[in-house]
Amino acid sequence: MGCCDPATSGDGGGGCAPPAARADDAGAGPTRAPRGDASASASASENNGIFHPPLHLRRIQDADLTGKVVLVRVDHNCVKGGQLKDAFRVDASLATLYNIVERGGRPILMSHVNRPKDKKTKRVTVDDADAVAAVARYLTRKLGVVFACPEFRVVDGDGIVDIDTSVNWLIEDLRARRVGGVYLPNTRWFLGEEAGEGSEAATRFATQLAGLADVFVNDAFGSWQPHVSTLGVAKFLPSYAGLLMQRECEALDALIYPTRPFVAVIAGSKLDTKIGTIRAIAKRADAVILGGQLYNAYVAAKHGVTIAGVDAEDVELARRELLAPEMEAKLVSPETVVESETLDGCGCVPVDGECVSVVTPSIRRSVGSRDDAKRFGPVRQRRVKDLTAGETCGYFLDVSRESFRDGSRVAKAIEGASTIFVNAVVGLTSSGFNEGTSALDAAVAANVGARKYFGGGDTLQEFKSLSPGLFLSALDDPKFYLFTGGGTVLKALAMGGAGELETVKALRMSAAEIERARGGADGKGAASEAPRCMRLSSCDCG
């Protein structure tokens, strides 16, 4: 029944937290609460004179977990081909698991993995490639206790229709501490997960989930879609925000109400999917730097050139949206790009935006010397200001690192910022066009005084891969914050804040709960003032 064998996993039970773990390490202490949640004082914090309305979240720290089974929605969507691709999101949720176990709770975890439901046919495919087993094995090794995975009957095309009673045996083992946790199958394998609010399948799945536990904790900031496991079950159980959810909401608050100057770096493959985000961010930011196909569409529209791989629809959209005076006034343009005759370059990793491979005899004959062949070969730098209207260009596959050198427009914007948000891989890194992204990350890190926020799966993956030293230092730097849910950040920015997301609304306190948290009529439960530094719930500043 279980994907982890108690016989091979430490003592086979006990808590998730190591013996040395303390309540304050798990974020349980009242003085370590993130601001903007249920413990925030009645007067919201201010930043540059801007009023911050608190979210008033029901926090896991305020829940009685002693002897309770706690259903925890996490975002562990980091499995590819059945293997754990990156443990960053899993590790980010450990503080909540420690908190639950330290305070007497017994966790049941659930997460979605990939998209096993076909959008057209609506068929659900249950495949080991999308299983949570790899995450459960990682947690078992990491924490030294078993995370067991129940198995349920699968109906062809419908996935898992019901949570059957076989899970009760595992829950008994959980209560008796014979296992450290239970990890339910991929939530998107269940027929009811995406069936739609109010449907029979969704209601049945929500009530079955609620029947497993005493308390629901949502720690899946990255899963903003209002599905049963993120929203529906919250209607049937006392519901609280996990520590990661609190930290992510607080960090997002710093982008909604930024310390200025605020600079945002946004990249993507299609302008039409990002234009709403760009509009929302441009309203809040002092400067916006575009990369990838977003910048290419802007360049094509502004300079009247044709760039290989850029859709005409995106160019027209850029002409309407990005060239509008109020928008263009916010844009800071990289000055130099890397052009390639082919989408995959020439097989080399360009240096200083130019080809370093041996040039072909035909190129050498056509341009003369070897140096000229390199300069005019299949990969080369182009200064954007030198583009000529009507020109047909190759693929612009990167922003040259020249664009980030001291004195450039982009460098000056980043150097002068107090808040920086990065959701960008500015080059086609899969083909070796890495320099722009590496130079961007280095330029952002060099501004030691700014608050720096990185969000997006690809953004963090390339940050870690291309600049591993910077990435590791960022993990321990209070001036950095690495979001686990980049898509959620963009969605919330477009909507006006985390509090506008349905999944977060379900965790917010009612007016009566807020009054009780402030002390209310009985004078009990007065909230403490939350720390104002960037260490969030792990803050030592009091």
C-alpha cells in the first residue's frame, strides 16, 4: 500500500521534525509572525507613506493541532518522468511540516503534479510519470520517517473516483506514530479535483478529503487555481495558512506596495499571454525591462523591422500596447542583442554575444579575414539603435551582456533600484544563449541594498543552473526572496494582491475573528506587532 517501506526508513515513525527542532525554529513563536496576517496590529504597516491593508490570515500558529490529523495542501509540482526534478519547493514547505509535528499534529500531504487531464477529451490518465512517489521518497530520506502513499481504484478515463476506506488503516498508523506522514496520490488524478465548483464530483471529493482530517492547512501559494484541494475542502474544515503561504503573501505585499524606485524585469515567449501582467506591473513600477520574445516584439514594432520567430500578432499588440506613451515611458531597453541565423545558433556557446566556433570556408570567403567571419558569422551582436526600418533580421536569441555593463541604461536602472522583481530568462538558454540571463542575475545581485524578488520556475531554474554561487548565497540573504509560485505572483499582481485570489480569500478571517484576534470584548488574544524586516517569519528582530 505504501510507496515507502517502514523497514528501510529510520525508526518508521515519530515526528517529521528532528529531535533538535524547536517550536521557534518551526515558526511557532508569536513574535515571528509575518506582518499582514492575523497577528498584525490594527494599524497596518506603511512603506514610503503607502497604506498596507493587512490580509488577516488565519495562521497555522494560532491553530490547536494537538492530536489532530492535519490535511496539508502543498505545491510539490516538481516531478518529471516520475523523478524529482528539483527539491526547492519541497524544502520550502518543510517549516510547515516541522511546525505541525512539533505541536502534536499528524500530517496528510497532497499536491498536484503536471496535467494528467486532457483539456479536449477531459480524460484523466493515471501514470507513474505523474506520481507523487518520488516526493514521498525524498521526504522519507530527508526527514528519516516514512511518508506512505495509499493506492485507490482507478477507473479508465475518469482517474480515481473515490477515496475508499482502505486509507483508514494508514490514518490509524499515522495517529499511532507508526508512520511520519501520509501522502495522497496526485490530486489531479481524482475525478472531482477539476470538476468545477458545485458539481457532484467536486462536492464528493471535497467531503471525502475533509473526512480524513480535523484541520486543513493551505501551504500551496503556487497553486492559485480554485480546485477542490486548494479551495473546496476549505469549506468543510477549519482552515489555516501555512508558514510558506504566509511568507509568500507577505513578500508579494512588498511588490504591491514597493519601496521605490521599483524595477521589474519580465520576459516570456508570447506577448499576448504576458501583456496583462506587463500592464499591471507597469502601473506599480518605476521602470520595466523586457526580455525574450516580449522585447523582440517591442523592437520589431518600434523600429519597423522583421525579426525571425516573432509573430505578426505580437508585433501589432506591441505597437498598440508597448508603444503607448504612458507605457513606453516606463520601458528601459537593452541596447544590444544577440542575433543568430538559426534558432539553435551554430552549436557553440556564444562569448560576448558572438560565435566562437570554427567558421565555414564559405563564410570566410564571403567576408575576408577570420576575425571578420566571427563578427559577421552565424551568431553576432547587434546594436538596437542601428536597426533600419524595413530590415529583415535573424533570430534575436539573447540580450547581450554589453547591455548590463556599467553605464548602460539597464545597468543604471538596476543600480538605482530599491526594489527589484525578476521573472525573466532573457535568452534561449536551451541553445546555449546564457550570457544575458547570467549578466542580469549578476547585475541584480550587485545591488546589495535593494530588496530582490525572483519568481517563476524557469527563472529560478536558470538562476540556479547558470549562477549557482549567487543562487546559494541568495538562499541565506535576507535581501533576496525566491518565490515558489511565479505564476501566482503574476496572477496576483494583475489582480491587485494576494488577497484577491480565491484560495487566499478562503484563509482570511471574518470581521468577528479579526475582532477576537485584536482582543475584542473579552480582552484576550491581543496580537503582537509583527517584524518589519525581510526575514519574515524567521526574523530575530522581535
